[in-house]
Amino acid sequence: MNEIKNRVQLMGNLGGDPELKTFTSGKTKATFSMATNERYKNQDGDWITTTQWHTIIGWDNIAKRMEKILKKGSEVIIFGKLMYRQYEDTSGSKKTITEINADNFEIISKKQEA
């Protein structure tokens, strides 16, 4: 049961093509943004849509698959875990980043070429 304590599943659309980076160690990382939308009725009965943006990362084989298959606008389901990391910006302020570390994905629909 321990393996499912930190499990995320998101369905949404890519905000941009995955960016692939290869490190000197040989590891490969893909990064992209993904939007998830929720709709609800407010107290006046109007439909409201809210959008949340998520940073998705994938490593090595999954990163290469993401870069090859996924395109801006594609609708996907991402499976992974929630990760937090901290860094210090150039002014010395500590910043925290939230990312989804993907270990798998499924394509719901591909972005149609114009």
C-alpha cells in the first residue's frame, strides 16, 4: 500500500511542446506545462471555468517518448507523483516549485495539424 501514498492523475491539454534537455550525466529530462479546467455553476447559475497550470516533467525513456509524441494542445492523462523543490533566486529569495514527476501518460487526442 505504500506505493500509492503520493499518486497524481491529471487530464488536460499541453500548453507547449515538451522541451528536452540532456545532462552531462546522460540523463534526459522533458518539461512542459499542462492546463486542467474545471467547470461549475456560481450562485447566479452562470457557468464558470477555472484553469490551473501544472509543470510536468519526465525522465529518460518517458522524456524521449513525450518529446516524440506530445505536441502543444494535445489532450493527455498524466500519471505520476507530486514533487516540491526549492531554490534561491538571483536576489537571494527562496522559491518553491511544485511539479508533477510523470511516470506514464496516455494520449486522449492529438493536436490537429493546420
